[in-house]
Amino acid sequence: MTGKTKRIGLTLGLFSTIISFLFFGRQQGTYQILLLFGLFVSIIFYLTILFGKEPAKSRIVWTLVVLLAGTIQWLTEPILIKSSYLIYLNSNDKELVQVNNILKDKSGEIIILNNEITDKENLLTQNEKDNLIKLRQDLNVYMILKSKNGIYYELWGFLDVRLGITYWTKKEMPGESFRQLKDRWYH
């Protein structure tokens, strides 16, 4: 393997790792593939540079490049994650507004999961239920949960880890555990 191939492979791996965070909130599968691919490729090519027949100067330079890429990733990760959520919000604005308009003034808890709606207080009409099920599918979310605080859209979940966005409906702003995306949207 030539030195040029190693450097291109390492650069592509580092770039894939950093850019993966643009998919964090909106396409978790793509995010995971890009992140794992980038980490794997970066490690393989970095090790071939580090333990191959590269001059000492080249090893030092590429170690500095890896450290710089790690610093860039660390600094840009929150910005890229926020951008990922904002892309989702902007791409699905019409549907999100429709769901929010149906649910925001309802006082009880409502859960929309798959094609079933849990509405213990019978706050929704059949037409609203049908619209909400269709909108959940259009938004490609696992669950929509209306609570006293807001409307939560679960974009991804596995075991006890949940990622999503919340449209905050209360007048009091949420605590520090929420990060504002725009207007009344938080993650």
C-alpha cells in the first residue's frame, strides 16, 4: 500500500467521522454507519502509517493531523448535532405544525405509537386520530407523546436510549437538560 493511499484513506475516515454528526438526529442509521466506518478506516490507516515504513517526520505530521481532526470533531459535534435536528425540523415543518396544532391545546396525555393512539381522556376525534397516525408515518418518528410540558417526537430509540425533539408548550422554559433548537423546539 502506497503512502498516498494511506493518507487518503486516513483523511476520508476522519472526514466520515466528523460529517456523521450531521445525521445524528434525523437519520440515526446513516450516522452510525458513517461514524463506525470512519473510525474503523481511520484507525486502520493511522496504524499502517504509524507502524509502516513511513519516515519519522511523516508519522509525527499524521499524528498531529489525527489530533487536530479529533479536536475539530470535539468542537463541531454540538453544532453538527444541532444542525441535524434543524434540518429535520425544516424538512418536516408542515407536518410538525399540523401535529402541534392538533395536540398543543389538549390537556391530557396522548401517546401515538405505531398505528395506535392512547387517549385515556378521549380528547381526540376520530378524524384527528386518523390524521395523527398518517402524520406520524409521514414524519418517520417512532412515537409522538403529548404531555403537560410539550409534544415529544421520538426520532430514534434503542433499549433505554431515546433521541428526539420536543415542542415546548408550557409558558415556563425547560430546565438545563434541554437545549434549544429554535423558537419553542428543544432537544
